[in-house]
Amino acid sequence: MTILDMLDWDADRDDGRPGSPWFNGLADSLGRRQVEWLAEVGGVERLDDGPSWVLLSWIEAAATQVVRTRSRSMLDTAVFGMSLLTKSDLDWRDVSLVGSLVRRGALLAGLPYEASVTDVCARAGELGELAAPRLMRMDAATTPTHVESGAGERFAFERLPPDFDVDELERWLEGESG
């Protein structure tokens, strides 16, 4: 079993929300085993799309947890996860939407986002060097894809439903629409 196996997530077993066993286990691993993560991710040419999307989803949930806990370590862990995504083929616009939630979460929690990026990226070596300029440019506003709801322990960044028919778009993309 490799460290990247931590990104195997089964939605039928765990909802992936903050506080769930999978969420907490990945948070602990990303926070405590950074050398191993850097070695393994640094050793692959590209992170596969599946694990990349799972990591991005975890970071999205972590943005909510940053606000709920006001934890610098949770912020640092989310920023570290973002640095790993420099090895993915994900469209950086998608990554930026989630990155903006992390920055917004830090702002709402009163945490030093820029200091976190500087510290984490300095420890993340080559991946950190690639990630730092991108992370520093993240917007601190809630993205148009999400809304903020609740307060304290009930705070959440909630994803808005798309304003288009997903099934119709898929049919169109597959050339089935006339």
C-alpha cells in the first residue's frame, strides 16, 4: 500500500465530510507524513485524475473545517494539499475555485493565509516553488459556485447546483443532441 492509496475514497462507506473517518485520516496523513507525500508525488510524472479530484474534494471540505476550527494546522494541511496538485493535470481554474475557498476560510477564521502559503511551500520543495505564486494569487471572495451558510460549528461552504441540465450537456458532448 502506498501513501497515494489514502486517496482511494468510497462514497458508499464514508461521506468525506469534515469529521468523518476518511476525512480525518487523510488530514492526519497530509499533516504528519508530508515527507512521504512529497517523495511519492514527486516520484510520479503526473498524479492521475481520480486521485487528483479526490484530493481537490478533500481540500474543498477542509476549507469548511478551517472556518469551523480556526486551526492553523488545518489551513497548512489544505495548503499542502494544494501544492501536491501542481503534479496533476486538473484545470487550474477548477483548482483555483477550491483554492479561493481555502483563502476565504482563512480570512473568516482570522488566520494568516499568506504566512501559511509561505511556510508550507518552503517545506514542500520543488512542488512548493511551483505552487506558491499560484496560491498567493487566490481570491479571498466566496466563489460563484458556492455559498456560505451557518456559523461556528455549523458553518459550511456549500456548492450551488449547476444552472444547466448536466444530463443534457453530457448528451450534447457525446453528439447525441440534434
